[in-house]
Amino acid sequence: METDNKPILIVKLGATFPELSLKIGDFEDWIKIAIASLSCSVTILDAKAYPVLPEPRLFAGIILTGSSAMVTDKEEWSECLKPWLILCANTSIPVLGICYGHQLLADTFGGKVEARKEGVEIGTVTITRSLKSQSDDLFKDLPIAFSAHTVHWQSVTQLPPQAVLLGSSKLDRHHAYRIGNTIWGVQFHPEFSETAMSFYIQHYQDQLIQEGKDPEILHNMITSTNAAHLLLKRFVALCFN
């Protein structure tokens, strides 16, 4: 089978809030919208419903979504993904992990994920690329600094030994990395719209106030994230090249 005829696999690791998904869809829908102009076929797989995962070579590339779960909880469905992700790496199938997917990849390949002592990083933040990102196929043509939406109570505190740091925010050093030539992780959400980001801040406003954060300021800082959004298209384009 030629790569051009293979679908992109979106592995659903969790869901957004039902009241939001009723209005604008879920994580996998937002990803599909972002890559729609590339006219590639897409397969959705719910990781919690598939104890036996498919052969990675059946797909041109794989995208791991975010989740409200915590990687450190080591849930059975999540731990079952680790040997499969190693197989993906060994067979050179491109993989992009988003938020929970980013953390799961780090945990799988020898990194460390921990709760954030300073609480959640949420809202539109600035991602600053590293020097090594200048030679990275996925990041090299993005702006040196760009806006991205994020929401996470855990972070990758130690990268896997073979990982290359690609981007950081003010509050999280390990926002993006690459392992080998085909595995990428991004803590931020390239699939989020401004509407989604606003909803998350509104939903968590009481907890944000408890953590000493100002929801109104966070709302006012929401902006478009075109460069981060472009990352999804760039990844899929790489899968077919």
C-alpha cells in the first residue's frame, strides 16, 4: 500500500466537556477541521475501547489527542499504549502527541511527568522555539515565537534521554520536543479555537481563583493562534512526504 492511500489515525485519549462538544465538537473533530484542506482520509480510534491496537504500518501518521486523565495515574488503557508507541517508533511511523499525548510519549520513552507545583498553565501563551528547532522538519518554518492555547495541571519535568527540546513557554520549559526523526510531542493544543480556550477558562474559573489566577485577565489575553494551528497541517504533510 502506498503512503498516499493510507489514512491518518487519530487516537482519542479523552474527551472535552459534553456541553462544549455539543456546540463545536470534540478533540478529534477540531483536528480534522485543521487538516481538512489536505483532503486525506482520517480514522478515529478510542484508546479506551480498543485493548488490541492496529498495526502502525496501516497508517501514514498518528495523532494522539489530549485528555482530562493524568499520566501519573497509570491507568490500564494508557499503559497499554506504551508498547504500541514503541512499535510506532521502531517502524518509523510519524507520531504527534498533544497535551496528554505529549506527556504519555515522554513517559513511554524514559522521561518524567509530574504535577505542576504552581498549578495549571492555562490560556494563550507564547511558545519560544529553541535553537535546535531550526533544523526540525515540523518547527523550522514557524515563527521564532508564536501564540498557542494550553491547559494542563501536569508537565513533562524531564525529557526522555534521546529527546530534542524544540519549544518552551514562560511557565513550562518542555512545551515541545522530538524523539528520533518521527516522534513529536507538544504540550500546547494546536487544535484549540479561541472559543474552546475561552470555555476552559470559564469552566475552571473557581479553581483558577483558588490558585491565585485571574480568569478575567486570562480571558482578555486570548488571541488567535494561527502558527500553532498550522502545526497540524505541517505534521500531516510530513506524514505523506
